[in-house]
Amino acid sequence: MYADRLSSLFWLLLGLIAIYGSVKLGIGGVREPGSGFLPLLASLSISLIALIILLQTFVKAAKSDRTFSSLWQGLRWKRSLSVCIITLGYTLIFEKLGFALSTFIFLMTLLKGVESIAWAKVLLISVLSTGLCYLLLSFSLESTLPKGILGF
Amino acid sequence: MDFFPNLITALSVAFQPANLFYCFVGVFLGTLIGVLPGLGPAGAMSILLPLTFKMPAASAIIMMAGIYYGAMYGGSTTSILINIPGEAASVVTTIDGYQMALQGRAGPALGIAAFGSFIAGTLGIVGLQLLSPPMVAIALRFGPPEYFSLMILGLVILTYLTQKSILKALLMAGVGILLGMVGLDNITGKPRFTMGIPKFMDGIGLIPLIMGLLGVSEVLANVEKRIYREVRKTPIHHLLPSRKDWGQSKGAILRGSVLGFFLGILPGGGAILASFVSYAIEKRTSRTPERFGKGAIEGVAGPESANNAAASGAFIPLLTLGIPSNVLMAILIGALMIHGINPGPMLMKEHPDVFWGVIGSMYVGNVMLLALNLPLIGIWVRILRIPHSVLFPLILLFCVIGAYSENYSVIDVNMMLLFGVIGYLMRKFDYEPAPLVLAFVLGPLMETALRQSLIMSDGGLTIFFTRSISAGCLLVAAVLLLTSFIPSLMKKRDLVLEEET
């Protein structure tokens, strides 16, 4: 499927849902605009523009239009996916394990799992970065970091 | 003329030890960000915004402003040495800057970029200092209809100047306005689009949104590419340009300064546009246009001056009207709002330390940048050699810490990650995040101005057309929108953008 067709369908759907939501909020009138007045204008614009883009994909010569799969062609997209999953995992352990331990694990996983850097370098970068961030945030910026099971 | 008393006020705030320190941190980080390809000033400013939470407001804005104009300086280094622009406003510098480096003239290229930036930056600040007070006086006469129309014009210009599809940019602006509506309605107190999630009652956080869309998405997009960086091994000498270099560059620097400053003021304009236009003008007015693209020093001096002057000019609508002219200024508005400051015409009166502090710090910051960018060029070249594989985990770490430290909430971090994925997909499908972010910031302001205008006019839409400033803004916006959909003009616009890039 063409990339623009797919994306415009998504925005059209979002626009229509937002129109429904805006009407439900109450549009009011020009004399006294309701909560849904500007959201309705915005969602009408989104829907209209999405519809134009969608129609363009049928009218225009499609040879220059990219397909969905071509957007990831020749790219190492699995790395982006891994980074997302690892970061999500980091947010899950962040408060439970505390800043220091979870950050150390997070950096180590990214540097070794995604980049395959030598272990010695991985450990050095992870320890140094975690330590420096901890010191900077805890003392200089007085930021409250989660302590977790280690107590720091 | 109050120029000198104002200058003394500005410098007295800027020279306070804490402000000097934060100004240095800002310009240092800005240069670093400008030097490092793969992280633009918008992404970096959004990532570093949480660092300002505990600072006094003036120091916070001084630091954030330093990052902004510092990045304009640093961006030229990578353009000249490795043919990769550190940030978008230095794209044109690669054309002649890299050619100069190939010819063994990296030193004069870096030198003229730094001197040009310094001269233009300083002239820009003088312009900012001179124009701000009268602009404030004019802005005080602005009512809600003028504000509303000006914001519409800003959004339209930003979408008009987008390098991709105008339709997609307009769509993004609509999405930004819609996202800005999430939360409690200021006037009726009604929850809007909260989906029953209590967290959304306060609206979508600016920090998770901009950090995700501009910071995390940039990391995700870069991590799947193979980033090669070959730094010129030739020694960098003769950083001070020769008399001949100065002779060829002085006109370009002055033209770039004036042009950049005024393009910077323009809503939706900014440093990127200024650098492109400056290059085009230098090439077209040159007696030897054939030298361009082959290492013409004017091709470095003009755009680098223009982007720095534009960085100063962009502060005028922000400090006087409270309207961001580009996405970077939208982040600065966010920083002001986080500190409980409402940007606008009253800023100069209510928070003179912030208003004059920023202006004063820019004079000081420019001198700091000259020192950072010339004698210390060797350090930046060494930093350039840090592999992306080591940098991106640290950038992500800063994003997570930044999003968390606003409210000490993991939900904010997850929101940021969600916006990061959305931003990554938007880049894939050629939707630019800048109009969305700007509209997100402007959305609630626009709504208030619209409602106030309609109440003022007792329900008549004519109020927007009977007041001259408002009508003028709407007319320009309408003309831009209409011309952008005329096929022959569309082709011309695309050709210009193609030629520029």
C-alpha cells in the first residue's frame, strides 16, 4: 500500500473521531463558543486535508509515491525497535530497582545488545555515565531520583 | 534614546556570577550540540529543558537561549570538516565550506564562520535591543483579534516554508492544535479528550511531547542508519582569515546580518531560511558566481552570518509579543511558562531581569562563543570522533531523566516514548514535527484569543477584518495559502527549495 494513502487514512480516521468528540463537547455558537468550538475547526481541517491527500494518491501518477515497505528498505529498523523495547523495559524497572542499578543495566543493554561494543568499554561507559549522572542530578540539580532496592 | 541605560541594565543582569555561569553552560552545550551531527538544537533544547526546573527563571532562559545561538555557531564546524551539517541552518555551509577544507583551507573557513557569526550575532543583538522597546509599545495596543490573526499568520508561514508537503504541514498544525486542547477547558472547566485518564486533566505535558517528537524520534531515526563520519585529517591552521578573505567576505557578512535579522523576526521564518536566502543572494550578486560550490569563502561567511543574526531576530516576537516564530522559540516559551512567566508585552515591565538578562547574556555569550570556537577548535574536532554508537544511549538516558524529573512520574517517560515512536513514524511518512509543536504551544493561546475576540464583537467574525493589523495578517496568510495551491507557483516554490537544498 502507498505510504501516503495509509497515513492519510489514519489521519482521516483520527479527524472523524475528533469531530465526533468535539460535537459531543458542545460547539456553542459564534456569540459564545463552547468547549468543542476550536477542536471542531481543527478536526474538520485535519479530516479535509487528509481526504485531499488520500484523493491525491488516486489521481496523481503513483510512480514517485513510496510504498509502506519501501520506507524501511535498506535500513536497520530492528535496531530502532530494540531501542524502543529496551527503553520501555528501563521505564518498568526504573522505580523498582532505583536510578543507579536500572540506568547501569539500561546503558549496558543498549551498548552491548544494540551496538556490540567490547565488554570492557561497555562496562566503563556504563559505570562512568551512571555515576556522573547520579552525582550531577542528586547533588548539583537536587533532583529526586528513585532509590529502589539498593537504597541509592 | 535609552540604548545605553538599557545596555547597562542588560549587562548588569548578564554579569551576575550565576547568570554568567549558565550562559557559559548554554553556549558550551549549544556548540557541542551544533558539532554533534544527529541531534539538532530543537531536540537538544527539549532534552535539556528539565535541567532548568530548579534554576531562577532568568538563568534558565539565559541558558536555553545560549544553547540556541550556540548551536548556530557549532553547526558550521561539522559542515566544514565532515560535510555533514551539525544542524539544519548550516546545511548550505557544507557546499563551499567542505570544498575549502578539501583545498586545505579549513582554517580560514572555520575562522570566517566564527567571525561572521560573532559580527552578525552582535549586530543582531543591537537590533534586538533597539527594536524591542518600540515593539513592546506597539504590542501593548494589540487586542485578542490581532493576537489571533498573528498566530494564524505564523502557523501559515511556517507551513508555507516547509521543505516537504504544505498539506501535510497544515495537517500537522491541526493535530498540534487538537493535542493542545486535551485537558480541562480554561473557561468552562470541562474535561476535553481526556479519555477518562486523570493524568490528562492537566493536558499533555509539553516536555514529554517535544522530547519525544524532536529528541527520541531523532535517535530512533538515526539508529537505523549507518552514520559514517570522516573528519579531515589535515591540520587546521590559519584560523584568522587573510586580508583577501576579509575583503571577499565583509559584504557577505553585512548582507547576511541584515537579511538574517529581519527573516528571523518573521513568524515562521528563522535561521534555516536566512542561511538559504543569504547563499542564494551571495551567489546571484557575485561577479564570479562560478566560484560558488568550489570553495568560495562568501558562501560560508554569508549563510553563517545570516543564521546567527536570525537567531537574535527570532527573539523579538517572543520577548515582545509572546509569540514563538519557530519551534525553538516555542520551546523557550515552554521554559518561560514552566517558570510561571507569561511571555508577552508585559514581560519587559514585570520581569525585567528575564527580558534584559537574555539580551545582555547574548552579548556576553557571543564573546564566549568566539573564544570557544576558535582557540578550542581542536577539542570540538576530537569530540566529532566520538562514535554515534556511544552517544545515542546517553542522549536517550538524558531524555528519560528529563521526562521523569518534571513530575517524578514514569507515565511522563512512557508518554515521551510514545511521542518518540509517533515522531519516528511521522518522519518516515514525511510529516514534519515542527508545525505540530508550534501549534501545540499556540493552540491554547489561539483559543483564548478567539473566544475573547468573539465575545468582544458580540459574535461577529468581522472583528478580524475591520481592525487593520488583524486584517493585514489574515490577508497575507490567505495569499500565502492560496498561492501555495496554484500549480505553477507550487512548481516554482519546489524548484527554489530544491535549488536551495
